[in-house]
Amino acid sequence: MSTEQLLGLARMAMAQRAAQTPDEIIKVVRDLAALPFLQPKPTDSEIAEAAKQIEREFEVVLGPAHTIQASGHKPWLKARAHEINFRYWRRYRDFLIAGGMSEHVVNAVATVTDTIVDLAGDPNTEGSWSRRGLAVGHVQSGKTANYLGVINKASDVGYRVIILIAGVHSNLRSQTQERVDFGFVGRDSDQILSRQTNVDRVGVGEINPGFTATAYTSRAHDFSRARAESLGNPLQNNLEPVILVIKKNPSILNNLIDWIRGTSASKGGLTLPMLVIDDEADNASVDTSKDPDAPRTINRLIRELLSLSTRNAYIGYTATPFANIFIDPDVENEGQGKDLFPRDFIIGLEPPSNYVGAREFFLSDEDSLTVDLTETDEWLPVTHKIDWLVDTLHPSLTEAIDCFVLSKAIRILRGQGSKHHSMLVNVSRFTKIQGDIARAIAQHLMAMQLAIENRHALPVEMALRDPLLRALHATWTKHYSNAKENWQEIQAALHRAAAGMSVVEVNASRNSGKLDYGKYADTGLNVIAVGGNSLSRGFTLEGLTVSYFLRNTQMYDTLLQMGRWFGYRDGYRDLCRLFLRPEASDWYGFIADATEELRDEIRRMELNGLTPMDFGLAVRSHPGTLLVTARDKMRNAEQIVREISLSGKLVETSVLIASEAARTRNIAAVTDLVEKMMASPDVSHDQVGEGRFPNHLFSGVSSDLILDFVSSFGTHPGQLDVQTAPLTTFIRDRNFDGWHVVLVSSSKADAATAKIHGLEFGYQTRAVTPSSSGRFDNALLVSGTKRRVASRGLERVGLSETERAAAEATHDGSTNNIADHVYRSHRTRPLLMLHLLQTHTQNVPHEDRGVHAAYGLSFPGLAAGAKEKLVSYTANVIAYRELYGALDEETDDENEVDGE
């Protein structure tokens, strides 16, 4: 009997609340293992592993979703619940629990999907109506499980035609179709479309085969009129709901629209209620046309598709909602109907507690899961052409492959040998270069497999005479020696780990390999996936453990969506490694903070009863939106002008001017402000914080002193969010009554010390990256994955005990790892943070770059009923491109062939 079989029985028992504590769980598992019909009997280690896994699963919780909605919606689902047979949902619920999702999480999914289906609208409501919504999740966080729940419940309540638009790439569409087969249809869609007599049951079909939706697409085939017509059953005649999983492609959408028009009873549209779910809704769906009467093709076709039904609902799913919020909410025309702005509702989805996201990789104070890539330009520059020659592996890529093999061996020792295990290599958008790298990796992997096969069973000393085994041991020492597994155990498991590994290209080429995890469900697929943009949106690499990422984009949505390494890593999170360039790591940290703030906007607006229109305005006025300006505007405009709110926001001078004159001037600005505060009878001074030298906190500082300081401080023109004019305009308009100012001191015992007007403090140390070209000419870029000058938690300085307690209450009273924006949300007075930094060059700790001054401004949010003060920021588009990189292509260099 396998551990998986025992787990299945234990999950069923736990769904009946059979146990709560670890001792009770192990007893349940032992009792199940002792059942007489189970043969062969589970071993003690299998029982222990199953109990540990059940513990992990039932420790997972899912926080509540947060909803903002337009006024006027009348809830209907709960009032009708007693008369609805939730057969699709019940079957899917059982499927989730059998797959290892805890009852706590499933119940939370049930709650949020109730909300979404209710807001989508009652399909039994007569007349013509159309609803628009958006669900905002996290990258690789379980959005698919959520919208499958919505699809099942929507079928139960009466939606008859469900169209799932699954991104722009065929591999993602195929993967999504497989999940729909398992989570909704319950039968193999390839067999359905090939009209086989006996169709295999899969997923939910094995739980209850008594009913099934009608699938008009399959894993192998996108929508085709010929195949749809061969099924011989017009849409109107289907007794069960109809599901189509299509690619976001003009020819596919056109064919589907024409077919629906031709087969519907009225020959012009449907009277059946239609639900359209748009996965990756920020990609290609958004209309960026300047002419509202001539929308972009994909946008126009989705709106035409919706307009075919008199009762329709559109729900977009995305982890990066920036583009969706820039849709003009007022656009409507006769041919396409209303645009896709989520005017009716926006829901912020929380990930389960075992989710490993941007925070864990880039904002956590725990041991880093990231590895800096340096000196890779000679091997493969970040910006390169299609004819660049790659015929060897960079040493860092070889190290990443070593990590992949070692982590598989460790997972075997942890009882996870039959689980999927994947590595991502994403270094170029050109399929030619992807192929060259895949071949080089395959050659290296074969040599490693042979060396391991011949030497893994030898005594350690003899095995390590081989250079490849010696390299593996060195990588183990560097990355995994702190794990509980020792080298001798790992060496013995290496052959099983490496022998079945393969290399697969995943791109738009017809000859590229396919990732089919379903075929290896019982044994696990062990694969190194080499690709480009085909791997960058939506597609899930199961068991992804090691990622090697070398790309150039710095646009919010593209960069976040490339984060395939986010997700769930139960039992092997400590083995995960992400190899990427330091500047990319910095940007991820910056973006993680910015998106976290925007998610908090949804929570705040929910509490205040605000609407999606208000959220759209909030996102548009967020300082970070300077980075997500629509690309068509970047092509056509000479300048970008954005009205921005700084309420509840932080800005910092993280780009230092490298010149001696600027350095001297800015240190003098800090010194002058401290002197004026010390001399003012209205300003109080306290020492706060722990360490050898506490921080110096000044209270009751006038806005005039702050304005003088900001005006006299020299900021680098390349850093758009600290432009002096909009900052001083905002400070004047808000007319703040009394500031907090903190002169920040290092808490390290060995910090170098100095005095300003008798106040002793310790210099903070920061690594910087010199830049002498483009937008950041003559600059020092303050580094660290947080892309922040201030240390985490500094923004709680100046808060009252009540304010601090209120912030910490949102984290169950814990002060560990609370984001600064949480403290900022409870701030009633603005805070100026003064930093004097002892700098050294990144990766060269002893290369002194001198003492530099920097500052940060933390602004409180608006008081209830107060009107926002927006200020204008301006960016020259040419400089903008230099700062944020060239436009990144959305597809690989070989265009994907259109569907039928």
C-alpha cells in the first residue's frame, strides 16, 4: 500500500472531523493502516509520513476575500440556496478534499465563490443585463481552483454557456482544459471530441459520474466549428451546461462568435445565460485604442461574444490588475456593448497560508531563497539578438542544475520521490537560443547521469574523486548542508533522482517538447523546462523547485507574471532556489511592496463602502503607476503626465547622486535641518529604539522646515517619484499640522559613529550599485532586495501605543515581519526619515563609496470625508524607456500558429 493511498483514506476521515490535534491525527492514520482489507500493510515510515502530510494540510488556512462593489446590487444567492441542487459544487468540493485541500480552505473557497457567483448576477433574472467583475489573486496562488469553483456553482444556479478564455498560448490553454476536465467535466475531453464510445472518467467523474457538462473543446483541440457541429447538438438543446476552453486568439474568437450566431435559436444571439471567465485578464483583453469606436481586436471580440447573450457576466482573473483598472469605465458602443472595466465588483483573493510568494522570496528576513547572478553578460547579455551564440553553460547555470538534482534526492529522502519535480530556465525570448541552451543542458545532464550511475554507490571518498560528483558535493555544502539530510544519504539517492530527468523546450515552435504532467501522475515528472514567454503567463510548472531567470523587462505586470516560482512548496520550501540578477531581485522587492499596498486599498475601500470606480482612481493615482503606463501611450506620447496621490504612500531617495558636490550638499541639508529642529522651542526630542545608539525622534516639526529641507536636497533626475515640485506641492496642499522626523541610527554594535550638534548616532551601512549610463547617469543605486533605504519596521516610529497596537492587531498581535504600509495606514502625522549611509559597492564590501545622505517621506492616509489632493508627475518617454527598459515582446520570436 502506498503513502498516497493511505493519505486518500486519511483525508476522507479528516473531512468528517475525525481529529484535531497531532496525536489524534496519528491515531486516525494508524487505525486506517490496520484495516484488514489494506494489503500490503503500510510501514511505520509510511504511516508517519502520511500523518505529517495531513498535519501540514490541516494547518493551512485561507483568509477572507475582500470585496468592493457598485451600489444597487441585490444579493440573491442565499435567498435561493434552499431550492438549488448544488450537485456540481458538492462533487468538486469532494474532489478538492480528496486532493489534499484542507476542509478549512475548502470552506473558505465555498464562501468566496458564493460571493462571486452572487455578484455575477442571477441567471434566472429576466430581461437584458450584463455584469462586469474582476478577481485579483496572486501569481500561482490557486486562481484556477477558485474559478473552477465558480464554474461549478454557476452551473448549479443556472448559467448554461460557460466560456473560459485561457491566455494567449496553446500550452496554457491545454493545461487549463485538463484542469477543467478533472474539476468540472469529469470525462476525458479528447475522447469526447473524437467521439469514442467509452470515455474515461477523470477527476470529479470518478467521484460521481451521474452527470457531466458538455465539452466543445479538448486538451488537444481548441474550438473548431467543424468539431462542434460534428457533436450534433445545438447549444440551445443541451440539458447540461456547456463549457468551452479557448485561447485568446482572433480567429478562434471569430469562429466561436459565428458558430453561436448560426446555431442559436434566434440566429442572432442566445437567450441562455452566459458566463465568460477571462484568465490572465490583463493580457491582450484590455482596449488600448485611442478611438473608443475602434477597440483593439481581442477586446472587441470578447465584447461581441458577451453581447451574443441577453444575460451575460464577465469575470476577469489576474494577479496584476494594473492594466484592467486603466480601462475607461464609460466606453460603450452599439456593436460591442460595454467595455470590460469591472464596474460591478472587484474581489481581492487571499492565498492560503502555505503560499510562497513575493514576500517570502524578496521581502522576508528569513534565509534567502534567491541567488544573485553576476558576470553573465559575456555568456548571454540581458539584451541580445537572435544570432547570439550559446554553446556552453555558464557556471551559475551548472550550479542551478546541481541544486535541481540535489533537491530531488532530498525530496526522495523525505518521501516525495513520486512527486513532480521541475526546473525553469527562462533566459531569452528567442526560440533559437532556447534550443541552444536546452541542448547544452541535456548534454551536461547526460554526463552527470552517467557519473552518478557509476559512482553513487561507492564510498564517499572514492565517489568524490569524480569532478561532477565533487561539484555536486560543493553545491550541497553551499546550499543544503543545513538540511537534516546528510551527504552520505543524498549520494545514495542521487541515481534515483537523476536517472529519469529530461530536458524539454516549451515555446511556440512546432517541434518543441510538451510538458504533460498528467501522464506521470503516479510516478512524477522530473523535467528541466527551457522556454521564454510561453512559460511566463499562467502556465504552471508542477513541483517547481529551481528557477534560473535572466530577463530584461521591468514592467509591473510582465515581471510579476514571469514569477513562475511562486506557489505551494509543502515539505520542500527550504530546497527552492531562484537564480536571478540583483537588479531584477530589487525590482521584484519594490513591486511586491507596491502591489501589497494596492491589495490593501481593496480592504480599506471595502471597510469604507467605496466602489470599483474609486479603486480605479486609487490605482491610477498610485506613484507606482508611473511604471505601468499603457504601452501604446509610450509609443505615441512625448511625455507622460500622471496625477498622483501621495496619501498613505512612501517615497524614498533610493538613487543617490554620485558627485562629491551633491554628496556634500545633501549631508549639509540634513545637518541644517537637525540644527533648526534642536533650536526650535516647539519641537521636542526623544531617543527611541534599541541598540548601541537609539534613533533620534523629533515631534511637532513645522511643514515650513520640511519644505525647506526637501527643496534644498538634491535628488537624482532619474528617480521619478521624488521630483521636488510635486512633493512640495503635495506638502503645501495637505497643510500638515506637526511632523515627526527621525534621524535614523544603526543598531549594530560595530557601526561607525558621528555627531550632529551633539547628537551621537551610528552610520547605517548600505550596498550601492554604480551607474554611469542612460537614465541613471552618475548615480549610486541603493541595493538590497527590498529596494528600500529604510529597514523594515522603521515606519512604526512616532506612532502612539494605540496606533501601533491597532496595526499589529491586523497580524494577530505579532510584530514579526509586518509590512511598513500596515503601520503607515494607522499614521495620523507624516514622518520624515533622515539617513546617513556608509556605502560600499554591491558585491565588493570593502570598496568604500563614502557617506551619503538620503531621506524617506511616509504620508498618512486621508481622514474620513477628506478630499484627495492629487499632484502631477511628469516623465519624458525617451528617458522613461531608458529607465524601465525597452518594450518586452509578448510572444516568443516565432509566432504561434493561429487556431482553427
